[in-house]
Amino acid sequence: MLQCTLGMLHKISFINRSTRAVSRLNCFTRLQCLSVRTENVSEAEKQKSARKWLASYSSNPIPSNICDVTFSRSSGPGGQNVNKTNSKATLRLKLKDLLPLVPDLLHDRLRASRYYALRSDSLVIQSDGSRKQASNIQKCHDKLQEVILEAGKSTIRGETAPEKLAKLKRM
């Protein structure tokens, strides 16, 4: 039985004696494990665990404490006020912090995202659509959630219907 303390990242390795495969369990405890990584896992099992993760993703979004937010002068709405205030929000999320929280199948898709910055190996999302810093920060977080959901929906295949499985078995 594994027990994680709240707010900590644990990496646990164990060896399966029958297959001699080394498995790692990354448990970021916000009261549940978010991703399980194994080296000798079939594609179907990866898809199944990724589907399970995607179904529970909306209730467990990416924690905001792993994101860096900076502010700068905006070119958006605000008239002459944009010359005085720093309302443009830039959210920077290093992939080394994000990738342990998402399934392996999404890693390549996130690196192919239009928000990926190669030099810093991070996702950089900007928003200057509002005069207020708080709403620009919220828009950045919303864009991040959309990027992850879009990557998940385009990469993770849906489950095969039982009728289709029966038809394939008959062939």
C-alpha cells in the first residue's frame, strides 16, 4: 500500500519479479495519483490509462503553483492607461514540471504546440486582452487548460465499441 503526504512529489520504483520490468509511480498528491509510468507497457494499456487521466482531468487541472507569471506593458485596450500599467500577463510553465503530471502520449503533442519555446523548454502563454492583470492571468490559465485538453483529445483514441471488437475477432 502506498501512502503519499499532501503536497509532495514521490517517485517510487519497484521490480515485477515475473517480467523483471522496472516500474515507476509518480504520485503528485492532490489526493490522487495523476500518472503512472511503466517501461514495458503495451500501447493499449497506455491508451487506457491516458483515457482515464483525460476523463478525470477537468476535476484535477494543472496546479497554478508550478507556473511563473510575469507582467509587462500591454498593447491591448486601455487608451493612454496602457502606457502606465503592466497589465499584460505572461505565463511560463517549464515542461520538466508539467510532463510528470500528464500521460506519456501527450509529451510530443505538447512540444509541437504553438506555445512551446524551444530555448527554455517551456510553454509560454501571453494575454493582453483586458485592462486588469487578474483577468489576463485567468485567460492564460484557461489557454493552458485548452492546450492540454486539445493535445489529449487529438492524441488519445476513443475506446473501441464492443460490436466492433466482436466483428474484428470474427475476421
